Amino acid sequence: KPEEPEPEPKDDSSMDVSVKEEPEEGTSIAVDAPRFPFSYYLGAIQRKVSGNWFAKSGKHGSTVSCVVYFRLGRDGRISGLRVEQRSGDPFFDRAALRAIRSSEPFPPLPRAYTEPSLGIHFKFVQRL
């Protein structure tokens, strides 16, 4: 039986980069858009929020995480900020919300993205 040729690698240059790998600790970001190929923009958002995030609480040796949702307008302003998935630690959840609020305004949405806003799911993970 002849061997089947291996499929050629796909060109990743046009792939959607809307979800980052889930971190062991730190932050990750996902968007509501079915296609949002602006990884540089998501990286800028993530760096800005991560720089404003400070939380230390809970039992030593445990991992705590929460997901915060918000909509980002074309001008970089946020709306609809809320905890989408609670961590079980109110201090941790408030610290995540504070990190988002402290990072506003964000850079304007990329011009090539034509929608009026972008839904963002921001995950915060901390190993204590």
C-alpha cells in the first residue's frame, strides 16, 4: 500500500489570532469576533492590563482564576465591564476589574476592523 503524502503546512499568516493559550499564571485574552487577525493589538491590550494587575490572596499552593468581560469601542473606551466567571475570591475578582478600569483608555480599534466594538474576555490566573 503506497504511503499517503503528508499534507502541506497551512499558511498561518491569515489565521485568526483571537485566543491565546491558557496560561499557568498571568493573563490571556479571547474576543467575540469570528475573525480578528490583529494579534499586535491584542498583545498591546494584554500588556497594558497585565501592567495594572496586582492580586495576592488565597491559600498558598492554590490556583485562582476569573474571566472579565467588556466591550471595547472604536475609540478605546470600555463598556459593559463585568466578571463573567468568578474565582470564588472577591478580592481577586475586584483586582481583575480594577486592572481593566485602570488601563482605560485602550488604543483605538484597528482601522481595518470595521465593527463598531469588540467583545473581550480577559482571563486572569494566579498560582499562590
